[in-house]
Amino acid sequence: MATEYTGPYARYATHRVIRVSRTGRSRKNATGTRYGGAARDASNRGWNSIVKPWFDSTVQPVLRCADPTRCRTLVGMTAINVSHLSKSFGKVVAVDDLSFEAPAGAVTAFLGPNGAGKTTTLRLLLGLVAQTKGRATIAGVPYRDLDRPILHVGAVLEATAFHPGLTAYAHLEAVRIASGLDRERVGQVLDDVDLGAAGHRRIGGFSLGMRQRLALATALLGRPHTLILDEPANGLDPAGMRWLRGFLRGYALDGNSVLISTHVLAEVEQIVDHVVIISGGRLRWSGPFDGGRALEELYLEVAE
């Protein structure tokens, strides 16, 4: 199985994002090379994203996604909006007046300690539980009101919810038929997540990393523009994490949006554009991640 992402977004996955301050001051990237120049995005806020191939000796300011037409469409748009959202289970308040946005065409890290309310928030976003009050929307529409939601949003909340006796192909085919999708999508998404050679193996014999990839393949069946992922790196070895980083970077650079909940800060720091941190069900910090300080440092300062 490949340790680097080689699917349809691979032409973007080999690019790193380097941010240049809007004031024109340069800063060093992770390798210590200094880049300069000023370029402001449409909102004129924070750091501007620059895409740089690993092998290229030049830096060219471009929009965050690779399709210029789609990039112009995405400027200023919000993929996910949570407004004054609350959820109580009896006397326990799991989410408390929570508000944040996840920008379109970006990777947003959704962070917080155990019990902070992250998974409950994601379940509220996906209409799996009803909110006590407030509103959560994807592309401006509550999940339950989306026309064929699988075409708009893909989600991975649990990577073990598969029948062990089914093959990966059979599992995806069942979802495809139920969703009315094109027949060729099963083979395509298996290839997208580098499971093409394992498609006819029973899921019961899959490693946890392979199950994570299968869950991601299921989320991708409808070609959604938004992915919502809850701890997708759980159980992945270093090679699997590297593969996941490449996939998510490529997916976002292709003009799509990712909301990812994770505790693996060192991994998500390498690809994240926007950060939301909650604790005790309430928002503690939200904004663009400019790379000017370590994500772990920011997290420990505001989440504890």
C-alpha cells in the first residue's frame, strides 16, 4: 500500500503552503528558507497563502485552491457556519452557545480537550442529534435540508462501523446504490484512497489504517465539496499519517473544504489554514492560523 497520496489530488498534494504577511515582511518556512513579498487576500486579513512546490526554487503568489475560477467563487465564502449552538443531555450541557465559521476552500482544525463537545458539535452539524437551540449550516443550509446531502458533504465519525463479512467493494456498492450514484464511483474512490488492490478483501481482515481509508472512500462517493472528519488519524502509523496529510492538502488545494477534529497537533499544523478551539462546550479561540507560533503553544494557552 502506498505511503504517499497518489490519487486525483496528488498534483496539488506535493505543494506546501507558505504564508507571507500582509505587511510585506518575510518569514521563514519550516526548512528555514526565508521568503518575502506582500500579497493581500480579498478579506485583507492575517497571512496570505502561497503555494510552493517542494522542488521549485521560486515562489508565486496564487489563490489557496488550484482552480482560479473556483477560487474566485470561494473568496469570502463560508463552508460551515455554527451560530449560538447549544445542546444539553438532561442537566449536562455538552455544547454551550457555540459560534464559529469554517471558510470555504480551506482546512479548518477543530480542537479541544477530551469532553470539550467536539464530537457532539459534529453530530449536530450532520443532523444526527437535534440542537437545544442555535443553528448549524453547511453551505448555508442545515444538513437535514440539503438536497441529496451525499453530494454536498462527506463525513467520517467512526471508522469501525463496517460489516466485517463484506468486502470493501460490496460496502461501497451498497452505499452507492442507496444514494443513486454512478456505478464507476466505487472503483474511483477505492483508487482515490489507495485501496484498489484490497477492494475484494473482507473488511474484517483490514487494519485500522485501512478502515480509516475505507471510511474516507465512503465519504468521497458523492464528490462532496466539504469533508467533516473526527479523529481520522486514529490508529494510523507514520506512513499512514503522511498519506492522510497529502490527501487532505490536495483535497483542499483543489478548492474543497475540510473540518477536522484531531488531537494530533503536529500533523494537522502542517496543513491547517484556520483553527477553532473549544473547551467545556464553549468557544475559546477562532481565526486564521498564520504559522507565526506553534499550534500546540496556541492550543495549550487557550484550551486549558
